Amino acid sequence: MTVETGRLDATLLDVSIAHKITHWHECGGNGRCTTCRVRVLDGASHLSPPTRREAELAQARGWDPTIRLACQTSASGDVTLERIVLSEATASQLRTETVGREAGAERRLAILFCDMRDFTALADSNSAFDVVHILNRFFDALGDPILLNGGIISHYVGDQICGLFGLDDADPARICSGAIRAAFGMVEAIDRLNEDLARSFGIRIRIGIGVHFGNAIVGDVGHPTLRRFTVIGDDVNTASRIESMTKELGATILVSRAVAERLAEGSLSVTATKMTRLRGKRNDIELLAVDGFADPSPFTLAQRSVGRLLDHPSTFAAQFYANMFAMRPELEGLFVNGTGAQGAMLSHMLRSVVSGLETRKHVTIGLQTMGRKHVGYGVELDYYRTFRAAMLKTISDVMGAGLTREIEESWSVTLDVILGLMKEGAGAEFRRN
Ligand code: HEM
Ligand code: FES
């Protein structure tokens, strides 16, 4: 699409936002997250030179000069660009950039394996077409919790999926809690998928998940024409073996002591522990069967319901805007371009913010910036009350009988934090004016 702007000081990201082009900007345009990157196809000489922050990132990550950060670049003439990050999956794969590709690197990672129990029975009793369809639905459901909790999908082996956590992080507690939140998220996602599969195919999928924390070698491996990001090492095998033990021990999620140790004492709800010798290993290892956090934070609880809430993002958004405009009709006038594309951005933003709140990596600055920008959209501080009320009503409308007090309270706290950060940013802008 072709767009024109008369503002020479506008960044490429500002131009996208002004023209309703869904352009990722996790850190709110502060040169930290790199999700706003674009590839320059033509007109590079019309672009402003890289800011210091952009130059540092480009050097550290080995970008070729055609990649630019949209939030750090402005144009003084015609340019042709392509967005690079279009989905949660590409955003997450960018994390592999922090690894020296050719040389390989040793990393401390949380490694998660998940597989489908009784896959052979399922494959035998369904047509090939249905098996592929079910497998894709399965991987689709399982992938999101990995991506949303700071992980990447490393690879698939048949009906097994492997997630890695910690490629762009060095804090073991954060890495391990991300992996565990992903595991709980996967169980929730499978429960939701099963409701559907029971109706359409009369089947239920059961899964087993193993999580371990340790060292792994990561890098691109393979024939020069087909190099793939790969993870290898003893601890990777251990994670896979832990996953195989879930069946034997009758547990859905098993984590090693190495993972549990990285979290605050007593933070996991442990249903059983077992010292065991994994196949092919010389030493015993302690495994813990876990079924949740002992005292989950409101963000974790909100994250658990976000999948169900945003199963149909456009329905959710339409309902939300209808509720908000019913409560305060004058707000409709602010959405000069309608709420169609806006709904997709809002749903996406909610999903990634709710997951990010636990670690607050780019989320704090991203939300403050968004609050500041909302002043420019005509949003007054007082409107935030209406947003909150309309969002809680929409959550209740969409969840129906499934809305528990716990979920409602978790959203109430989560919205306070999101809106609080946006108001902080907006307040700074009001003071500036
Ligand atoms: C307090 C009530 C709010 C109002 C009245 C409001 C209204 C608006 C308006 C008028 C726009 C510009 C639309 C256009 O140019 O057509 C916008 C953009 C946007 N809003 Fe809101 N908004 C509110 C709160 C929020 C919250 C709480 C979030 C997310 C958690 C959010 C997420 C977004 C996003 C992602 C955009 C796209 C542009 C950008 O990223 O800067 N908004 N909003
Ligand atoms: S680096 Fe541009 S939005 Fe984060």
C-alpha cells in the first residue's frame, strides 16, 4: 500500500500507526525490542542515519544494512519497505538472533518437551487428512503459550514439540518461571482444544510435558543449503526423557529439581516427587509433578483466561467497543477511522501485554509510551475508568458462566496495572503541555 505523510519528523512507525498498518512495536517505539524492524526495498538514501541505539543493536545482531528499526528512522523522500514481524512466531524467532549463528554458543536454558499421548491410536483410527488437521490444531494450541512466555519453538519431532526459554535472558528465575507458565498454558490450551475435538471427532488429546534447566549448545547446524537452528546437549536429552516419564508416573507436567530450585521456595503446587534414574543416565534425578503455582499472581491468572477470551479476537473487540460506547457515547468520535483494524491491535496488545507483565521486560516502557501517545488521540485521563468498566463487562459477557471470581479479580488487578502505566505516561504528557 502507498501512504503519504507531510511530517518529515515522523518515524516510519508513526507513519504506519497513523495509517492503521498493523506494525509491531512491543517497546512502544523506544528502540529496545526490535519488533518494529523493516526491510528497505528501495529508497534507502532517503532514510535518516541510524540512531546510536539502532547502530548498537544492528552491530550486536549482525543485521545487514537493509534492516532498519522503524521507530528510529524517518524518511525525507520515497521509500519502499516491508514489515518483518507479522506474528507472535516471527517476533519470538528473533530471539535466536542473540546467538552467534555460525559459531554456536553454550547457553543456560529451560528446555520444555511436550508430546501427545496415544498418538499412534489416534493416527490409526482417523483418516490421514484428519490426522494432519488435528496435529496442526495441536501444534497451534501448544505454540502460543511458549511464544507468549519468552520462549521459542525450537523444533518438532513427530507429535512432540520442543520449546527453549532463556535465549535472550540470563535470569534463571525468570527463565524457569516462563517455561512453567508455558507448561500450564499448554494444559489450558489443550483443554480448550479438547472441547472442540470431542464435538468434531469424538476424541480427547492427552499430553505430557517435561521441563528441565541446564546447559545446551545452540547454533545453526546442517548442510550449507539447509542450516537449521538446533539445540543439543545432555540436558536437552534429559528434558526429553523427563517428558517420557510423565506417562509412567501418571503426571501431566513433570519438572526437574533444577527447575524448581530456581523459583522461590514453595511457589509451585507439587502433587508428587520421585527420585528416579532416567534411561541412559548414570545418576538419579528428582522429578516433581506440578499442577499450578501455589499462589498464582493475578497476571498468571489473567493470562490463563486470555486464550479463551481472545479465541475470536474480532468478536471480543467488537463487543468491547460496543460496551464502551454504550457507557460513554462521546468516545466513539475519537475513532476517526472506525474500530475495525483497531480491534485487532487492541486484542494483540492485550495478549502480549498480559503475558509480558510478569517479567515487565519491555512492557513498562511500552505502556507508558502508549499512554503518552493516547493523549494525542484525544484520550483524557478520565476515560480510563470507562475503558476499565467496559473491559470487565466484556470479559464477563464473553466468559459467561465460565467467569469465576478468581478470574474477575485477576483481570481487575491486571487492568489496574496496565492502565496505571498508561496513565503514568499520559500524565507526563499532560504536565509537559
Ligand atoms: C482509555 C480509553 C482508551 C481510548 C478512548 C482509546 C482510544 C484510542 C484511539 C482513538 C486510538 C487511535 C485510533 C485511530 O487513530 O483511529 C487508539 C489507538 C490504540 N489504542 Fe487505544 N484507547 C484507550 C485505551 C487503550 C488501552 C488500555 C490499550 C491497550 C492496552 C489501547 C491500545 C491501543 C493501540 C494498540 C492503538 C494503536 C496505535 C498505537 O499503538 O499507538 N488503547 N486508542
Ligand atoms: S525497537 Fe522499535 S518499537 Fe521497539
